[in-house]
Amino acid sequence: METILGLLFTLLWSSAAIAIKFGLHSTTPLALASIRFILAGALMMIFVYGISRKYPLPTRKQFGPLIVLGLLNTTIYIGATLWSLSYVPAGLFNLFVAVNPFLVAFLSYMWLKRKISIKEWTGMSVAAAGLFIAVWPAFASAEGGLIGFLLLGVGMASMALGSVYFKKADLQLPGIFINAWQLSIGGVVSVPLAYFIEKDRFFLNLDANLIGSMIWLVFVISIGSMLLWFYMLKRDAVKANNWLFMTPIFGYMLAAVLLHEQITAFDMVATLFVVTGLFLSGNIRLSPQKLLQARFHQGSLSRK
């Protein structure tokens, strides 16, 4: 069951970049993000407080962490990564997602004083070399690559920081409650940002690309995938993050089929380096029981 849920989450998470690419044909990046957050947050709030009616308002102590999670996991992470997809291919985007557990481990080392072994440092170095290989063609051609990869880096760092902060905050709240508030808070903050950053180039076409993209991003990704993500974090935060290692495989396949993106030799070599780095670090092992097994020992999350 755990493997099925992990593969389902990875497939859905990889598809987000594809849906965003379609949506960007019809509006600007931050406008797309804001619409997504507002719709998803409103639907979640209607369920939590209108249909379910079993959840109280957050306490003053809980509200601070919810704001931080909303900014990290919604406004900054999704806003920055969605913006980056205006410049970088969807397949390459998912390759960056795969190294997020390394960022989680490094931030745990900096913030939670967790030790990192020589094997893990070696794996991180090899994976970093893989990312450099992946981004080199874009830097060499100067096709907007720099700003795209900087935005992508900011987004990935924000997601990793959100995972570590989630552990440290230790909110004793259900995932649906946290997701409703972080989406709503993220949406409220994103609207003025989108206005000031994109007001001179804003456009909105209510067409099939936008509607289809929004339905997928709101219902499947922002609501469905995030609830599955919090469920997996509850069971084991490290194993949940390690399923992100599979995103390049699904990401490149979906991008090739749906967006007709070409898989280059740089992409294949970069992916080989990243996967090799994961094996060297001890993050993944092949065994009859589990395809992926975590070695980044952060401890499990017992939250909800």
C-alpha cells in the first residue's frame, strides 16, 4: 500500500509542471498561481468550516506557524517554481524536485544540528554535478536560463525549508486543516505580489488551456496531492521526501508525451548523475520489499 501511494503521489506531483505549462499559454505565471491558490483555498475552507464543521479556528499559537507554512509551501515555493516554468522545460523542472531531500538533509544539519555522513556529502556532490550538467545548455545559450534556474532554486529551497519547519513546529493538526489554511494564506499574499510584479504584462484568456490547467492544479494537485503528501509526512517525513527522487522519470516521460519536449543527452547524463548520487548517499536501495528506503534519519512526524 505504501508503495502504491508513493508512486501515485510521484506521478501526480510530476504532472503539475505539465499542467502549469498549459496554463501559461493563457495567463501570466503569478496570476495563474494566485487564481489556483484562491480557488483551492476557498474550496478547502468551505469543506473545513461549511461542510465538516468539526474544526475550530486556529489558536494564536497555531496561527504563526500556519502563516510561515503558507508563505514557504504556497506563496514562495509554488509561486517561484511556477514562474520558473516560463523559462525552463517541465522535464528539467522535475529533475530539480528530485534533489529536494538533499536540501531537507542540509537544512536539518544547519537548523536541527543533524549530522551528515561522508556518504551523504558524497552523494550530494555527485547529484549537484548532475544538476550542473542539466542546466549547462541553458546557461551556454543564454536563453533566459539564469533567471529561470534562480527562481527554481528559490522555490526548491523554500519547499525544503517548509518540510523542516513543519517538523520543528510540531503542529498537532490534521493535514486537511493545515492545507486549507496554508493555501488560503498563500493566496492572500500572492494576489498583491502578482499585481505589482505583473501589472504591466498581465493577460488572461478564459480558454481550454486555462480551464483544464486550473481544474487539474486545484483539485488534483493543490487539494488531492497535498492531502496525500501530508498523510505520507505523518507516516514518515523522510520516506515521503524520498519519493521525490522518482519525479525525473515520470516528469521526462510526461513532458515528452504531452508537451513533446525532447529528452537530450544532457538530460539523460544529468539524471544518471543524480540517481548515482542517491545510491552513493544511501538514500535509495533496491530490495524485494521496497524500491526506495530512506537513510536521512530525521525521525518520523507524529502530528495529526
